[in-house]
Amino acid sequence: MPDSTDNRVQAFQWELLPDLSELLNRLGRHSFRGWPESTDELRTELEALRIDPESDIALLGSPGRICGYALTLTELDVDRVVTALATTDDCSGDAGKLLDFAIGRARSANVSAVHIAIRGVAVEPMEKLVESGFERVASNLELTLVREDGGQIKDTRLADGFTIRPMRSLAEGLLLTQVQNRVFEGHWGFSKNTPEEILARLELPVTGPEHVLFAESPEGDIAGYMWTALEWHQDHTCGKIWMTGVVPEFRSLGLGRALVNAGVKHLLSEGAADVHLEVVEDNVAAVRIYEKAGFKSHGKITWYEKRV
Ligand SMILES: CC(C)(COP(=O)(O)OP(=O)(O)OC[C@H]1O[C@@H](n2cnc3c(N)ncnc32)[C@H](O)[C@@H]1OP(=O)(O)O)[C@@H](O)C(=O)NCCC(=O)NCCS
């Protein structure tokens, strides 16, 4: 591991956005979420998050050279700060300075925990976290379905009177907020969304209302939903299952499987070459649905926690 250097942590400023974008592209896939390739899309994503980038993002480096970052999301309702954090290999010796930034954000927000995700099985960052008092608390599987396998999915028969329909317009944003908050209530790491956050997400082209499906009960209640995303890269279109679930009183009726199959079909019809998602490793019902649909596991994201 490189020795600690005189790299310093500085607050993010908007004029450093191109440097941050360049760093994120250089780092590739890491932590718990992906970032768009272009600077403009990164700006849009940062603006849609519930953060103040100038206080919640720290950059590591020396003048004119940024080699690491930490981004903190404070979630008061679940009493935690979630952190995306990474450095280039030559600056990994200074990752502790970014960890200190994240811990400081948690202390100033007066929450009890900092959560950090490590993608893959990179031993060095895990050791560094453990040395800094972090403990493993959860694991997510990364699953992928390739187009050829997705094409095999048959139409799913729905329980009597239930239907699956597309979201009609942004006007159903409140409905989507209520359903998402009910479906994930009590789930590890889920922080309730406000209608404004859901609307901001729906206004992004990758996760717009045309990518949301609702399952409706015979009485017209929303029984579940499937929120997909499409990302257009230079060489291929990538589909994502962004959020999905069935409200508790409608579970075990086959709606989860029907929504997943309908979501995959939607993404393939939009030209997705493959479909990606993340699922909590011990979510037996969800893992079963995805595996039956043909998804294969290709990676893991491990969450670490430090009480502060
Ligand atoms: C996961 C979830 C979507 C499943 O929806 P559902 O409508 O209850 O699932 P289905 O009725 O379609 O059942 C699908 C499969 O899971 C199995 N299953 C359902 N509930 C289960 C449970 N509690 N434990 C184990 N297996 C279960 C069913 O037997 C079925 O498998 P089979 O066809 O091989 O018999 C639902 O439980 C949910 O919304 N959970 C909370 C949100 C969530 O976890 N979303 C997924 C995040 S990626």
C-alpha cells in the first residue's frame, strides 16, 4: 500500500465538476452506485440527490491533481450517513482522510452510523475499513441477464382481476412515492423518499415515467411496481431494474414474478443489450424470482458500518 502523502482533502466546488467527472470515469465501477460518463449528466445526477455537493463531497489530492473523493448522503430517518468513496491506487494510502471526512459529516449531522460499500472482493479497502472500526453488516448480489436469456421469458399469467399497466404521467408521482415507501418500509438501509425526490428522479430521462409499471388490484389499488432505467452508452444500451416490489398485503400471489418479467420485456423492447440489478443476498423471494428469470450473479457489494 502506498505511504500516506501530502494529499489533502478539500471541499468540492462546482468548477471542479470536470475533475470529479474525469476521476469517476478513471475509477470505473466502484462503491454502491454508478455515475454517468458525461459531466453534464453528472451535474444533473448530483442536483437530483438530496445533498449539498459543496458540503457533502470531499476531494482528495494536491493542486491540479484529484485522486480520490467521498460523497456523503445524510439519511436522518434511518439515522445514518451513506458514503461513496474511492481513490486511485497511488492515493489509497490517504483513503483514511476521506473516511475521516465521512465520519465528521455523520458527527455533525448527529446520526449514529456511517455506511460504506465495497464492490467486489478488494481486500485492501476492506482491511482499511476494519482497521478504522467498521464492521460488515450486509451484502448485495449484482445480477445480470443477457438479452438472449431475457428473450426466453414467457408472459406471466396474473391472479384473477390483476393487471400490469404503465405509469400514466408525472401526475402519478405521489402514488409512486407512497407505494415505494410502503414496499420498502423497514428494509435495511431504506430511507423514505419525499414526493419531490421521486419527481426529480422521474424527470431524468433514464428513469422517466415511461419506465415505470404498476400492478393494479381488481379494486384499482396499486399492488406493486417496477421502476426500470435505461442507460445509453456509446456502444450499447444497458437496462436496469432500479426499484421493484409488491405491497405486503398482495405478496405471494405471483405479482413479484410478473412485474420482474414485464420489466425485463420492457427493457428489451427498448433495445437493452442486458439488464442489471442489485438484490440483498438474503432476500430469498427476490433472488428466486431473478434466478428463475435467467439472471446470473457476477459480483457482490459488501456494506460496512461504523457507529459514531
Ligand atoms: C420480493 C417480492 C417482490 C416478491 O414479491 P411476491 O409477489 O411476493 O413474489 P411472488 O408471489 O411472485 O413469488 C415469487 C417466488 O418467491 C417465492 N416467495 C415468495 N415469498 C417468499 C418468502 N417470504 N420466502 C421465500 N420465498 C418466497 C415464491 O414461492 C415464488 O417462488 P416459486 O414460484 O418458485 O414458488 C416482495 O416480497 C417484496 O416486494 N419485497 C420487498 C421489496 C423487495 O425486496 N424488492 C426486491 C428488491 S430487488
